[in-house]
Amino acid sequence: MPGPAPWHVPAASQNSLCPPNGEAETTPMTTTERPERSVPKPVFTDAEAGAREFPDSSAGARRYNYFSPAKRKQTHYEDVTVEVQPDPRHYLSQGWIYGFANGETGYPLHWTKLKAWGVDEPEPRRGPGTGGLHVQNWPAHGWHEFRDPNEEWEQTLYRYNANVVRQLTQNVDNARNSKAFSLWASNWVHFVERHVGAWMHIEHILGLYVFAANERSGPTNMHNTAMAANSARKIRFAQDLALYNLTLTEEIDGFDGTAHLQAWNSDAEWQGARALTEALTAVEDDWGEAMFAANVVFEPLVGELFRSNLVMQSAAPNGDFVTPTVMGAGENDYSQRDLRWTVACFAPLTQDKEFADHNRQLMAGWLTKWVPQALESARTMQPLWSAADHKPPRFEDSLDRAKNRFAGICRDLGLDSPEELKQ
Amino acid sequence: MSRQSLAKAHQKIQELAWEPQYHEPYMKYKTDYTFRKAAKKDPLKQVLRSYFPMEEEKDNRVYGAQDGAIRGNMFRQVQERWLEWQKLFLSIIPLPEISAARSMPMLFHVVPNPELHNGQAIQMIDEVRHSTIQQNLKRLYMNNYIDPAGFNNSLRNFQSDYCGTIGRQFAEGFITGDAITAASIYLTIVAETAFTNTLFVAMPAEAAANGDYLLPTVFHSVQSDESRHISNGYATLLMALSDEDNRQLLERDLRYAWWNNHRVVDAAIGTFIEYGTKDRRKDRESYAEMWRRWIYDDYYRSYLVPLERYGLVIPHDLVEEAWTQIWEKGYVHEVAQFFATGWLANYWRIDAMTDEDFEWFEYKYPGWYDRYGKWWENYARLATPNGHHPIVAEDVDYVYPHRCWTCMVPCLVREDMVMQEVDGQWRTYCHEVCRWTDAEAFRPVYQGRETPNMGRLVGHREWETLYHGWNWADVVSDMGFVRDDGKTMTAQPHLDLDPKKMWTLDHMRRMGPLLSPNVILNEMTDAERDAFKADYNRQGPAGRSAPSDA
Amino acid sequence: MGDKHVVRFEPVGIEIEVDEDQTILRAAAEQGVQLMHGCKEGQCAACKSFVLEGEDIELDRYSTFALPDFEREEGQTLLCRAHAYEDLVIELLNYDEEIIRGGLPLRKGTVEVVSNEPVTHDLRHLVVKLVEPSEIKFFPGQYMDFVVPGTDETRSFSMANTPNRDGLFEFVIKIYPGGLFSEYLADKVQVGDQLQVEAPFGTFTLRESRTSDLLFLGGGAGMAPMLGLLRSMAERGVDRKATFYYGARTQQDLCFVGELAELAERLSDFTYVPALSHAPDDDGWDGERGLITEVVKRRESSLAGMDAYVCGPPPMVDAALATLTTLGVKENDIHYDKFTTTGEPEA
């Protein structure tokens, strides 16, 4: 048993923290003899940069010197991101110190079948007297060359998403104040409650169970941070749609806030997209395939097809100027952010100095596997194109646009568009 | 958003909960725990619509404070004694943060409760925030503090240094092995709720007392995100408790996590707070006092004990034992003394203790001077190079300790050291609980029960092994702890930046080779090993050799 | 010591007294109300809550990251730093109901028998008053352990009343031959006798955060906790729709008939459905007949979304669980305390 706490604060110092309604002293005292407050004393130390000269005091020593920047000058994003997740092929001389039951440790490079140059080189074998065997020629493999062009870290991530949230809130508030929802055609109200509503589920599942779920698996901090940021946008967009749905329930008489659940759970039009979305969560043990299938295949062929080529095109003729701003935020997430990092991540792999062929073949296989599923779920959605009074462009025209967009992404990645696209 | 609409909004987003219809998600991470599907409510209502602007606003205030600190020339009054330890702390902590982010998807995979996954996803984003905000604080120190060495090569240092490796338990332990053991019990129930939440509260106050008001700003902003994490931990724990089959595993994991956190966090934060400060007011709380209040009273008595009635087996004995280690066996003092002994293998400067420090220690820890005073006087005497070796190679009645295979802090409370041959290798452990952790808990069978998903302790856990037989100058330059003139060491056992008073590789070259205690232990005969252990257990306190009379 | 003020927590409906010198979190902990918290230093925001009524609050030093000014102006506060200077109503934002209620401190004490009146041929209405300590807190529906005089054995009985300042506890206990406590209650007990007790136990309490309709299903001495819950609802003006099915053998087994009728007046939407399983055909009973679970099945087509509370003899509880789940009550929403004894078989 430990004894009672063996310290005693001298009574005189106990009043260093006054209760909120601190009372007058109970012991008579002259005003000049107030006990000294117990506070740390600042001291002039002159511990400022440049105060003295000594080895490492120069301005050149004031930069993180343990990684090679992508360009001549290291960026703020690189400073706060690169090397935070260590690698035994670099400085991690004692190796990973915890293992899974099957003996795997850390962030195994085979958690995707993609390969970046250098990954087949053996890890340094360390043991008694070998020294640290730090890898001198850095980077030791191609994965470390990836930089997220969105430069996602704390400040950029919150600024971007907070801006989106503010814009949306304002747009919806303005619409509410100007009674803009009363202009909607009644069929359009049903379209929004069912089908715009159903889309929130796709964003939510992708955000949590594809992007966040793979955020443990990437080979570097840059990859995993990009997946986390992508996940954050998806989850936000899903919630944007849900809360928009809630607003409409309150603003529009007869707007059924639960219709999206029926649509999602039982409308035939949605079951193809749902099956595909769920299939994306079931990709086995390959973060690369999951990201590729979601952002390279699903998004242009199903996501943009629905968001841009159907909802955004149909809203205005049906008297709705608000839904496009909500959908547009998510569309912007994908086209300006999600796709950018994805291309920056995958395109170099098809030109990899060691594994270009391997990666191209692998990705071609993924296209063969996922493109038909995406086209099938797109076609399953076709009846939605005639659900509103004022019809959008023909489904086939919309799909062609989506296919063209997809073919463009394939070109950016250095891949041939797959045969299946002709279906 | 008004509160009422927030509650409604939170209710609404529950409609997003997903029940798979066509494909079950791939379950990459595994656990030996079992969960029933349960409608445990997410206790904390958080909607991203309010989350992002809130965090952005906090960020703006953090960066505003950073500008203010520079404009106000804060570094003219920062205590170097304090900021040097930040070279260690801030090299470690960004990895635990991103690891916490990585651990959240492991929980999605094993905890069947969609409502909790939202909270876990937000925690993931929080942790990314914390890691980058800390990297950024370190960058600011590097740019504005007098001595950037140790900050500028921070992550390289961290990844190759033994202190960094000790700290890495506090990261890899979150993300590897049984998903619940790692991400729930070790991370959220013990590390976040007990140790970081309480002791990281102490660090900012100490930083401010040492002239640094940026660390309080950054860490308070980090700390204010913890509410979500505490709720996440609680909700998962309650779900785990509802299945009786989990109780044996919960007991195992709570023992491991509690003890490991005590060994690692008390070693590090205890040293920063007791030996990294210049604030020696007698009414400043000592680490032991803080520990008693925050860990013992607040965490143990008011958080853990009430869970006993839900069937949680609380490691009462280990809570008391940790207190005994801190209060009676001088755990923090032994660790600080070891850090200072091994200053040359690190990447920050360690100030000697002065008479004012001695007086404070004696006041707070009666008997301190008799144990540690002489040694610290020797440390001050040997601080600047003057024809002698660094203190580790001088005769100051200090026996270089063996390393604990489990927690990787050396076996400093000598009487507690135990040995065992495990996986074909003789290993020393700082305490019976650390032996149990390696030899019994992290195994595929625990007390006769199959635990096929439990993790393993792997790696080159004794760093000296890698440099067995090396000259110290080569060790230091191989690790990269050298300044830009190519010879002056990053680390110094004093704070004087006069180049003539600084140690260089040339001084190191004159010392004998570094030998690995573990390699030597395994070369011994059984009889030699027994004798070694008997002698070791009679050493101390303060690393003194065993008395020769018995 | 400063003045004391009453702080009420919503939506759980718990009240505590807080001294001005204490933080609200501290006072709650001392009174066994376990609120979610972390650092207790005003930094982690885990205890952040919303002040619904009252405004005279002083905060000890805290981090403005945990509580920015604009949130404070909105009415948020940090319970670990807040001192109340008037009565307050506070909405908890972050809590687990089970834990809040699990938190009341277990206390041993001594009670004195105030009365022991028969309410049917085999049910006694036992009232005791606390001698020491000065208070044992409990939530309506929880139970107390009694040491059977002259033995080391304990028996558990649910409180039929609500917490009160007089330290009174009421029970409904079935007398049957051979029962340890029953025999004591039947033959030996005198007003003024002292008994050793320990309380509170059990989680048979209303989940306050819910608004769904309520179904109570009881038999025999299972009347006790039901009365506790219903009385508490009436006192606090809880307006959830409630139906109470009570099973008995014959008319002479029915009790508290007057009070239940009165509760029906006070509660906004309450129905009491007694049912007799062994009533002779000619006794003039015009209410429900048959096993209580059969009656429920007959009268209800779906109970989806409802919260159910079940207390009675074990065979009745088992039958009730099956019936209720069949009728659509979620397993998690059926509350029964396996320790809540009905006074039936003690062996």
C-alpha cells in the first residue's frame, strides 16, 4: 500500500489559485505585505536563432535535412508529411518492433500488387555489429516519390472543407429565404427525395469503407494522408446530402425524408450502383486496386454520370437552382482533388523505370474487371433519365460523355482504354 | 448550427448507416475478441458540417499565436534546458499521431456498429491534424531557436535512436497485432484516456513556466480534440464487455497496456517535467504529485474502477506497483540518470543539475540527494571535454544497465530485473510484468486459450546489438548525430554553445568499444548468467555496483 | 463551504446538489453520477455541455480551444471547470446512459422497519427508513440487498418508490412457505426492527434519452419496480405512452388497484391491463383472462420500436421475452434485470 500522498503544500502558497469569488484575507495584514504570488519568473536567455555562432547555427541548418524534396525547394506540405511514417529501407535501423500474428510488420509493400521501382531489392539485413545500415541512396524505392498535388495537411484540409461547408450553408439558407424550393416541379421533388437522396449512401460507403478503410495500408505517409483526406471529403459530402435532405423535409410540404432509404434498399435502378459500391469495399488486400477501381473507374463512369450528366443537367429545367450547388460541391471534390491525387499516384507507376509493364498489365486487368461492372450499373440507372418532367439529355449521350471523360483519364494514366468501354 | 438542429442533424446522419446487401466488406484486420451486433449509441454527437469550421477556427488561432511568438521574440526567454528535450519529444510524437489515425480503420473492421464508425473516422482526421501541427511546431522551433541541430534531422534521428524506438511502441502498438488490443485497449482506453490526456496537460504548463508559450497553444488545441477519442474508446470497451468471452482478453490487455504505458510514458514525460524545467518553486507539483492526482485519482479511481461492476478486471496490483516504482523506487530519476549517462547516443543537449535543482528534488523526494546527488555532481564535473571521457566511460560508480526486451527502457530498478530464455535467446526484462508481456501475453496461446490474432514483439529490440564492438565515434556518425562541421556532436552534456566546449567525434574515438549487453549475456555459461543476475539484482539505487560485503 | 444549488441534467433527468466551491463535475462524481470527462483541467472538452436554464456560472481557468468564446456565449460550458451560483438545468452532449446510472455508489447501511402491511393474501408492502448512512441514492427500478437476520444470506428486492429526502424505501414482497426472508417477514418482524442492507443494484431503469412508447409487463411481486418507474414518470411529467400488463392468478391477487387508477389520471397516456389466469368463471371479472403473455399477444399486433420492461417469476420472464421479440421489440430494448428478484423461489 502506498502511504498517504507525501507532500504538503505550505499554507501560504495555497491561495495561488483564487476561487471565482475569492474572499478577502482572513488574517489581518497591511496592504504592503501581501504574500508574493507563486509564479514562474521569465528569464532573459537569448536563445534566439542567430544569437551565437557554432556548428549548425547557420541559416542552412534550418531546414529538415532527412529527405529529398520533389523539387529543388522543399514545400511546407513535404515538411509536415514526408518520413513521418518510417521505412526500414531508410533509417529504421532497429526495424519494426511489433508484428502481426503472421509475422508481417509495419506497412508491407505487398499490400498492393502494384510495384514501384526498388521494392524487390532486399531490405538491409541488420544484426550484431552491422551498424544501422541506413540506406544512402534515397529514396530506396519509388513509392517515396509520391507527393499529393493537393498538398493535403491540416491547414489545407480544414480550409478547403470549411469553405465548402460555408458556401453550401449559405446557398441553402439563401434558397430557403427566397422560397426557391416552391418553384420545383412536383416530379422533381420526388426525384430529389428518392434519387439525389439515394446517392448519399454511395458517398458514405466509399468514404468510410473504401477510403478510410484503406488508410492503414499505404506504403508512405503521403499515400495514407491522401486517402484520409479523400475519405474526409466523401464523408462530408454524404453528410451534406443527408442534411440537405433534412432541410428539404422541413421546407417542402410532402417531401418524404425517408424515401431515399426505400430507393436505396429496393429501387431496381439503384441496385446495380449499390452492388458495385459494395464490391469496392470487398476488394481483397489491395489498397491500390480499391483506390483505382473507385477513383479511376467508378467515379467517371457512375459518379460523374449521375452527378453531372444527370442531376446537374436536369435541375435547372425543373426549377431547381439549389441542388446543383450541393451536388457540385461533391463533383468538385472529385474533379479537383480526388482525381488529381489519384493520377499523381498511379500515372508514374505506368512509366516506372522498373515495373512499368507489370503495373500496366495489372491496371489493364483491373479495368477488365471493373469497367463492365461500372457500365452495367450505369445502364441499370437508365430509367432515372426519364423520371423528371423536364428531361435531361438522352442517357446514351450522357454515357458517351462519361466514357469520353474516362478515356481521357486512362490517357493521363498512360493506359489504353479498355475494349469493354465499347459495350 | 443551433444545438437543437445539431441533435436533429446527428439523428439524420444515422440514416447513412450501411447494412451490406451484395458484398461484405473485406476484413483485413482481425481480433480474438467477439462482438455482437449492438446498437450502442455514439455518445458524442459530431457532424462534419460543424467540425470543419470549428477546426479551421482553432487552426487560425494556433497560427496567429505562432506569429505572435515570433513577433514578440519569444525565444529570447525560452529555457534551453526545456527546449532541448523537445528535440526528443517532437521527434517521437508525430508518428504516434498518424498511427492513431491508421488504427481507426482497424476498428471499422472489427467493431460491428456503424454508428461508432463515424466517430472513428473523425478521430482519424483529428490524428492527421495532430501529426502535421506537431511537425509544424517543430519546424518553427528549428527556424527560430538558437540551436536547430536535432530538430533539423529530427525524423532520421528518431528512426535510428533507441529513445525513438522506445517511443515507437506508442505508435506500432496502436496498429499491429490484434485490432482490439492495439487500437482500442492500448490506444484509446489506456494511452489516450489515462496517459496522454492527463500528462500532456502537464507538459504545456511546464513549457510556459520555461518561457515557451507555443507548446501550450499547440497542445491545448490538440487536447481539445480528445473528447471524441475518449468517447470512442469508451463505447468500444462497453461493447467488448458485453460479451463474457472477452473478459480474459480484456484483463490481459489492460495489464499489458497499463504496464507498458507506465514504463514508457512515465519514463519520458517524467524526465521532461522533472529534469527539463528551470521552474523550481516548491509549490510546483512534482511529477509524482501529478501522477497521483491525474493517473491514480482521476483515471484509476474515477474511470477504471467504476467499470469493475461491468465485469472489467482491473489490474489493481499493477496500479499500486506503478506508484511504488515512481514513489519508492525512483523510476523517473533512474531513467533521467540513464538518459544523461547515455547523452552521447542521442540528439539533444542535457543540462546538468544545479544546487537549486538539488534543493527542489530533496524537498519533493526526500532522500533524493543521497541516491542521485553525487552522480549529478560528477555529471556537471565531466560536462565539458577536458582530457576525460564522457561520463559513461568514467568511474562514477554506475553500472551500465541491460535493456528490457519488452519495453526497451533499460532495467534500471536493478532488484526487479528478471531473465528468461525466450525464442532461443536469453533476454533481460526490467520487471516481471514485462517478462510476462513477451513470454506469455504476446503469444498465439494465452492461458490455454487460442489467441491466433495476437501480435508479436519483433525487431532488433536492443540497439547496442547493432553496434556491438564498434568505436563510439563510428556509432555516433553512423547514426547521424553530427553537426554540419562534420565532427561536432549534436548531443552535448551541457548547454554551452561555445565550440571549444563542445564534444566532437575525436573525443569519442579515444573511448573503448561499445559492447552489447545482450550479446554478452548470450555468450555466458549458465553459471555465469546466474552469477550475473544475482549481482545485478543487488545493484542500485542510482546504478551503483552491488555492495562487495555480501 | 459556499451556498448549494440544484443542478439538473437532461435528458437523463438526474438532479444533484452542488456547492459553489465545487465544480459541477466533482459534485456529480461525489454523488455517484458518472459524467463523461477526460482531463478535468478544462482542456479536452469531453465534459462540454449545454446550459439550458440558468446563467450564473463561473469557470476556473480553461483552454479556449476546448471552449471558444463563441461557444460559451451560445451557452456551452465545461463541467470540470464550472461552479454553479444558481440552480441550473444542463443538457449533456456526451454521455452513456448506462454508465451514468451505473455510477451511484454502493453503500451498506442500516434500516428500520416502519410498516409491513399485507396488500394481498401473500404480498406484503414493506416500508423501511434509513438509519445510517444519511443517504443511499438509487434510481427508480433499482433494487436493494437485505441481510436475512440471523444468517449470512442476502435477498434482493426492488424498490417500489422513488428517491425521497425522508430515506424511506418501499418494497412489495411475496410470502411463501420455506422462504428465508418470507418467513422472517411473515412471522417475526416488528416495527422498529433494524436490518442490514446494501444498495443500489440493477439497471432496470428508464432510458431517458428515448421517446418511444413503453410496455411494462409484470407479475406477482414484479409489481414493485413497475410502481417505482410509473411513480417516477408521474412525478417528473414524462409523457411517453405507457401500457402496463400485470398478470395475477385471481382477483384476490391484485394490489395497488387504487393507486394505478390514480396514476392513469396523472400520466398523460397510460393504460393498465390486469389479467387473471385462474379466475373462476363466475367471479364477476370482466377484464382479461389467461396467461399475461397470451393476453399481450391477443391485444397487440406489433410492438416494433417500443421499449419493454419485464419483471416477474422466471417462467413468466422467459415467456415474455419470446413473446415480445416475436411482436417486434428489439432485443436491446427489452429490459429485465436478472437480479431483480420477484421474491419467488428463494432456494
